[in-house]
Amino acid sequence: MDAITTFAQEFYYVTLLVGIALLIFGGHLLVESSVAIATRLGISKLVIGLTIVAFSTSSPELALNVIASANDHGDLCLGNIFGSNIANLGLVLGIGALICKLPVTGRIIKVEFPCLVAATGLVGLVALFGSFNTFWAIGFLFLFCVLMWTWFSIGKTSTSQIATQSKDAIPQVQCSAIGAWAMLIAGIALLGIGGKATEIGAVTFALSLGMSEIVVGGTIVAIATSLPEVVTTVIAAKKGHPDLAVGNVVGSNIFNILFVLPITMLVNPIEVPSGAWVYVVVMFSITMLAWFLTTDKRIKPKEGSVLVGVYILFLAWVSFF
């Protein structure tokens, strides 16, 4: 095992690329298998869209953070979560809007986005004035359970129009029950291996360039673990399902803050580094900006270019300053 670790550290650039590839492919398998299993169990298509798909596209962040936190790389964990949320809104949502106008349902504007803004603000305050410990982890998970209960309630009482839209948007996976469970196990295994490889590659890469872990986590790793959201959003936009594109981004960000972060904190409490305020400010600001852009119930291409531009400025700032 030591020989493998030494080899992975020596060829860290290969390790990082392989780890990212395994995270993406493992996340893809988890999406496919989760939808197939949920469909066979008769779970509402709307609930699948709000929970399983959003969770599955956040699974690379979860896999990486659990492993990195267990190895006491809290800065990398925070950078990954904050950077992923910034990338989801600036890069992923921006690209989706550039491909086509993204209509946004009233529910996302009135419920999901305000929940995301509130959760982002709460996490930001904790990051600026406290530390991420077990107490906050339990509190965030409680809020997550409340939101999950709300989503499942919606699944039971949703209108036929919303249910039809969700049914059309969620891909139909044709495979046997055994095949679905095999894909699920394979996806989880690949996420674990990919998370460890990405952690080794990212940390070694940061040390070789004299960069802090939070910068590497907030840029390179964050973009890599956001690739499932990019793929899902682009495909949804091209196939004429823009609402899935927006819902996937908002849902994934909520999962990152209220599920991935507290699970990471339960594995190992995180001391907030001094430079985290930049990520907190940018994350909250771009969340508010994205919510504001949805107030007319659509995100136009020129507004998408604004989101992408803000993200590019963020990358430039953390990379050079």
C-alpha cells in the first residue's frame, strides 16, 4: 500500500486526472442506477429529480470530502464545497443559459432559491465567525431532513403538469434489478477510489506549486467535481428540459451545503482557514445574483454570460492574489 501511495504522489498529475475520471464515471453510474432502482420501487419522478439526481451529481464532492476529511485535509474539503457551489452557479448555470433561455418555475424562485440563499448565508456566517464542528453538523443535517420531507410531500401532491415535466426530464433507464444494483455498487466503489486518488493528486499538486489546499480545492478540484452538473445541465438544455437544468444546479448546491458539508464535519471537524472569507463572499454574492436573474422566470443568454464572467473573475482573483 505504501508503494502505491508513493507512486501516486510521484506521478500526482496522472493520479489527479485518473481520480477525476473515476469520480465522473462513478457519479454517472450512481445516477443511472439510482434512477433505475427508484423507478422500480415506484418513487415519484418529481422526487427522483429533486433528490436522487441532485444527490448523485453531488456524489463526487461527497466521496472526495469524506476521504480528504479523514486524512485531515479540511482546507481542501471547504475549498471543494465552496468552489463547487460557485462553479455550479457561475459556470454550469451560465453555460446552460448560453445554450438556450432557461425558463424557471415559480416554485424554484419562491422556495428552492430562498432556501439556498438562507443556507448559504448561514454557512457563511459560521465560516466567518466560528468553526465547523459536530454541533453545526447536526443542525445542518436537521435542516436537510426538513427540506427532504418537504420535497417528498411535494411528490405526493404535485400537479399533473409538474409531474409530466419531471417524467419527461428524467432519463428512463432500461436494465434489470440485478444490473441496477450492480451499477450502484460499482459506482460507489469507483467514487471511493476516485476520491482517494483525487485527494492525493490535489494535495501533492498544491504542495509542488506552493499553493494552499483551499485554492486547489476551490478551483481545480471544484471544477472537476462539478463536471457531472455540467453534463446534466447541458444535456437537459439541449433536449428542451431547462427546468431540470436549473433544478439540478439549485438542488446540488443545497445538497453540498446541508448534506456533504455536515457529513464531512462529522468525519473530522474543520477549522476555517483565514482565506476562506473570499470564497464565502463570492459564494453568497453569486447565489444572490443567480436568484435575482431568475425573477423574470427565465435566465437569458446575456445573463448567462454575466454568470460565466463573474466566475472567470473569481478564478483570476484566487489564482493570482
